[in-house]
Amino acid sequence: MKKYFIKVFGCAMNVADTERIAGWYEARGYRRTEKPREANEVVIVTCSVRQTAEDRVYGLINNLAKYKIPALPAGRQNTKYKIILTGCMLRYPLKYLKEKLPNVDEFVKISNFKFQNSNLHEHSSKVCALVPIMEGCNNFCSYCVVPYARGREVSRPFEEIVCEVEGLARRGYKEITLLGQNVNSYGKDFPPEEKRRFLNCFNDLNHCIKNLFATLLRTLHKIGGLEKISFLTSNPWDLDDNIIEAMALPKIDRYLHLPVQSGDDEILRKMNRHYTAEDYLKLVKKIRTKIPDIKIGTDIIVGFPGETEEQFQNTVQLCKKVGFVKAYVAMYSPRLQTAAYKLVDEISHKEKRRRWKILDDLINKNPAQNDKFLSYVR
Ligand code: SF4
């Protein structure tokens, strides 16, 4: 029997991609192995969000190349494992990747592994299933590779998601996590007639016309057997009142991941984030008024080009005001293709590290605040 091995880097979206890739192999009669040397095909799901993530991929491929030796006796087919690269590093031109990674046999865009019903394959957790609801992003934050790596927003059909979650509940899953780079804009890309279809069901055209995320949450909330619905990731400027209303439903997770990135208005503008620190604080207040027991976590970038000490301190102040339960603090790393790549990355690694530590100590040093989301650290 043929075997496959998968190594994943990066975020929860990549973990979900890994599950559908596994489903693709299982459907073709392959069996998963945890030992790459036993495999006929080795798939690497890459992350490109920071240089360190890419460096780890280069290191792994160099190691795998050393063992690219016959795995079966001579004269039989499939004597070597194939190395297949997918994920966010495929944002680079193929020619560049082929030159940089001569030991990779195939480069496959993640979009080639189409969304498929996750009831057709196993999930890495037996309790909580990851359910992608959309892919890509239209926002072009100036530091981020996602729109280049994953393309523009494409939402999965509403009924397909509902059907999938009903199936998961029937199979005994109690928790689901809805995934997308910007789940709050789920359905924004649907044509108007498709959105209008929901008018009859929900009598709520105004809400539905903007996006369908709240409608999706309300619909999934009715599915018997499900006990908890979480979602990742939300954008502050797409999180509207209708979504906040839906978030107050009892089965919706009381943890909200709401990336702020900076607490300084000028840096936020340079990051192409469409809110000010004040807007963010007002949003947090509105959410807490509606859902008093909500816990909020965030993503922050320190050392963005031009960030002064005063601007960094604005971020520290915002963090103190919000009281995040956790934060994924990243040191800025310039990424090719992004708008910020043209800016001078003049802040030293040492200084970025100092700022990183201040925020990490402030937010993450209380272990009581940590929960399952730490397993999704990039
Ligand atoms: S919203 Fe998120 S995924 Fe989209 S460009 Fe900004 S940081 Fe990247």
C-alpha cells in the first residue's frame, strides 16, 4: 500500500488544509505515515507569513533531500519519495521556487485541493472539527502576504457548510471552528441574487446584503448535538452589530480573536488597517457590553517600519486598556510583494525583540490565560 506523509507549518487554516489533503490521499487508497522515509509522497504545507517560517521549510527540505533514497528494493516502482510543496510559499513565481528548491518534485497550489466535505475524511481532533468557510482575503494589509498567497476572498456555498456541520454533529463532534482569513466578511462575494435568497429565510435583507456571517452563525447554532462554535479570524472593521448579536448566542465560544496589530493610528494607517485605536477600543466596549464574559485575544506586530518608541508605547497602552487574554506578538519581517516591503526596515532585531518581550510579558505570562489556541501559534 502506498503511503503519504504531511508536514504542516503555520496557522489553523493550514491545519485545515492538511486535513483535506489527507482526505484526498485516503480517497486514493494511500495510508498516512508519521515517518517520511516510509512515504511514497511527502507533502509540505508551507507558511510564508514571516521569513523564519520559510527558513524552516528550506531546512526541512534539505534534510528530506538527504534521505531521498530508494525506499523499496531496486527494480520496483516508486523507489523514491516525491517531495510536493504547497501552501503560502506558492505565492512566489514558479521559476524562482524551482531554482531555490531543486529537490522539490512538484509545486501544487493549495487551491488545487478544492474544498471538500470534511465528513469524507478524518480530523486531527476527535472532538473539534475545523471547517473552512472561505479562503483568501481582499484587504491587502501592507505587511501581509495572504492576498498574494491565497488570492481574493471566495466563500463556500452556505448550504454546503450547513450540510457539512450537520454531518459532523451526527458523527459526534461537539465543537467546530469555522475558519477563514476574514470570517466576518463571509458571503460578501456572493452575487446579490444569492444574498436575496436569504431574505425569505431570515426576513433580514439589510443584514444579509452586507455579509452572511451572522446568518451562518445563527443557522449553525440551531444544529442539535453541537455544543460550541468558534471562529477564526475576525477583522475589526467587518465585525458589525449583527455579528455581535449572533455572537451572544449561548453556543458561540466566549473567546474572540480580534487582531489589532498596533495601538498607534499612524502605524495602523501605514499598515492599511481601516480603523484607529479609538475605533478598536469602542468596538471592544460594544462587544463587552453585549457579551460581558467574552475573552479577547489578538495579533500584534512590533517594529513595523518607522515605529517610534512613542508609537510602540501607544500599543502598550491599548493592550493595558483592553486586557487581552493572549497575544501572538510578531517581530516585523519584510515580505516580498507586499506594500510595506518598499519601506526601510530600519529597526534592529534587538530592538524588535525588546518590544516583543515587553508585550509578551504584559499579556502572555499568565499561564491561566492560555488555552487551546496556543496550539495554533504560527
Ligand atoms: S486582513 Fe488578515 S489576511 Fe487579510 S491582508 Fe490583512 S492581515 Fe492579511
